[in-house]
Amino acid sequence: MTRILKWFLVLFVFFIGAYMVATWKMKKEIVDFLNQKVPDHIAFSYEKLNINLFNGDLEFEKVEVESSGRQTSSCEILINADNLSISRFSYWKLLFEKSIYLKSLTLSKPHLNFKTCPKDPTEKEVTKPNPINLLKEIFIEELIFDSGIVEIWDSSEETELLSVKSIDLNLKNVATDPQIIKKYVPFTFSEYGITIQNMTAPLGKFEVLQMKTMKLDNSSIHITNISLSTALSKLALSQEITYQRDHIQLEIPEINIENHNYIVSNDSLQVNFKSLILNAPNLEMYRDKSRLENFNRRPLYAELFRELPFKVAIDSILIKHGMVRYEEDLPNEESAGVLSFEKLDADISNFSNLASNKENLKIKLNANLMGVGSFNLDWEFKVQDTRNTFLISGELSNFNTANLNDFLVPNLRTKTTGTIDQLYFTISGDGNIATGDIKMRYEDFKFQVLNKERNGVKKVLSFIGNLFVNDGSKADTEGYRYGNISTERTKNKSFFNYLWINLQDGLLDVLTGNGKKDE
């Protein structure tokens, strides 16, 4: 018994020693591998390396990775993490199947810091990184990015281009091989889950994008409390700019996206959504008209969408319970003129800029104009039509025109009274001209021209104007008067200005023309 015990102790000590030697040897091999295989522009360091040979587990504590040099769009990348752990490394697959298999790879509390490259005016094209010559297939059953922080800075490290306070990432069945590693996306995966919290990204000099949370997986995306706003106050923006610019405050409490996928081909990206739903968006815009007007040409929406640097195909977009408020402030005005659309719902179909798409993009919109008048709009255009043709029709009903005075008095120096019982219009046009027709049933419609100070009425002009405005009595048997629309677009103004001058032209013809329908 004593001999057996001695042999057992000898074998135990031997195996313990062998295990310790093997562990030491493995650590040395890993260190040598990192020293030989890690490129010169990447520095990899850690405080401690733990190995469990039986389980195939590997753990680096207090990891730091630093990459410098123009290898990607970032010139400097710094990654710090509490742990980098690998579990269930398969010796069998490495020795006999010539592949690398990991049960899981986890990066715990990583902090990623990127610095972009400065622009080099002498550089004619972007230098692509050298392809990685991978010798073995790599398969990771689960890749985990736990409680990370992401920061992206400009080349001077003075402006933060992106900040993410918390990101969790989980990828299933991650794989790559000598061919896949050279593609635009150098690996494949089957399922994924990403959670992002508290993201901030400036969009140019004046606007900033913020997002509270985003959760996405293979089938859906859920976003809460996303906003796009001007970083400066209204007064500060006016003091900063030379030409007129909208002060924007857009807030969307919730966005839901279903059945999303992405296609990358020849370094181009295509985004596909089955549906996109925006719940209760609130958009407020303000423009200080005391600044200079910019006379540069403004493209229409079809052209803007057509010229995007990536492709989009969304079957359906729904906007629910939205609100749009627009203010214009003229010099020396006590208060800005206000125009609002409340309780706004919209249904947008075939939202696509694919060259193969031949169908029209269609928009159906319902809202309350100034909170009271029922306003409906149908708008469609073909994105790939370089003439930028469009067809738009709409209806306004039960609208007391006095509600427009908050906008008309400060901006057009006019004041209206009367009720529009029903108004219908149809407009077709392109980037240069538009024509259409309009019909309206109204009661006691009048307008007054105000003096320069807008606190009194120019009685002579108002009297003369009202002589030419028909009160609605000379109408057809259903109470409608008719008018025609014919306008030219002002190229430096928006599409909605284009729509407004068309409606203005038609209303003037209804009120001052013969009111008869063209045969």
C-alpha cells in the first residue's frame, strides 16, 4: 500500500510538474507568437496571462492595443479592456483539422478610442490596408463585447465625432478563412444582438445627433429618444451665420424597424427595411430672416435622394401622431410668424433610390393645419427621373382663415377673415414649372393690408383688394369656385416654398377670376 501511495505521489508530482511546464511552454509560445505575428504598427500589451490547459481557456488581464499609422480611415486606434478571455480552445481541430475553434471570445469593459487621419491634399486616392494572409480557418461560437465605450475624434483631437457611453455586442457563429478575410466585411456570422446607450454625434458645424438607446438583432431595430438639433441657441446661431439657416429641434421618442438587411458590393452599401415606424415625432424649425438670403440652387427631394452615396429600399414608412412647427422672424418683429401642422400622420411607400426601381415614391399625409383645419396631401414622384417631375394633390376643410394670421401678419403684412369650407387642388410639375387647378367653397373671405408697423390697416388698399375678392356667392350649384395654377420655381428655395407659391397662385385666381370651371 505504501509503494502504491509512493507511486501515486510520484505520478501526481510528475503530472503537476508536467502541467506547469506545459503551461509555461504555452505562455512562451503565445508571447513568441504575438511578438512575431503582430504587425509593427500595432502594440499589444497586458498585465497578466492566465491559462487553463485542461479546459482550453486563456485570459489576458488589463489589455491594451494601440495601432498607429494610416492603415485604415483611422490613424490611431487605442483599445483598453479589463479582460480578453478565450474559452474552450480546441486542440483537436488545431492539430488534426488545421483550423482554430473557440467556444467564446469575450472582451470585458473595452474602451475604444479612434483618431481620424488628417486630410492630405497631395494624396490622390485612399491607401487601402494590406490584405491579411490568413493560413487557417477561424470559428468562434460566440463573440462577446461587454459594456464597451467608443470614442472617435478628429485628427486634432479637439472635436469628438462620435461618443457611445455603453455598447454591448453578441455575435453567434463567427467565421473567417483565407478568402473571407480579404472581403469588405472580413467575417461571417449567423445571429447578432447589439445594444447601444447614450450616443452623441455632431453633424457638421451646427447640428448634433443624440440617441438614448438602440437595440438591434437579426430581424428588428428599436430606438428610443433620438434627437437632431442645432447645438446653438436661436440667438447664438443668428450671430454665427451670414446666410439664413434653419434652427432645428427634431425629437422622436420611438422608432421601430422590421426586417432589415444590408448588402455590400464593390465597396457600396445598400440598406433594406420592410417597415420603418416613427412614433410621435416633433419637429420645430426657426429661421431668422434678417440674415442674408442664399441664392445658391436648392435641389428638389428626388435629386437629393437620387444622389445619396448609398442605396436605400424601404417598403413602408409610417409617421404617427407627429407635429411640425415652423417660425419665421423678420427684422424688428416683436414675435415670429408661426405655421404648424398638428396630429400629423403619414404613410410613405416605395421609399427607394435603386436604379432598378421604376415605381413612384408615394406619400399620403393627414394633419390639422394650425391645429384646426383638416389637411390631406397625396404626393408622388419618380426618384430616377432627372426632370424631377411630381404630382401632388390635397384637400383643406373647415378652416377659419383667421388662424393663419399668426403667420401672415408678420411675414406677408396681410390679415384674413372668413372660412374655407372645402378646398381641393392638384399640381403637376418639374424642377422648373408647375401647373394645376384648384376649387374652393368659402364664406365671407376678406383680407386686409397692414401698414409697415403691422399695427394698423391700410384702408384704401384693403378696400380695393376686397373689391376684387369674390365673397363666394358667385359659385356653382355646389358652392365651389374654380381657379388655375401656373408658376415658375424659385430655384434657391425649398420644395415647400414651391408648393406654397402654387397654392397662392391658385387661390388668387379663385378669388379674383371668373370662378368658372374650365371645360
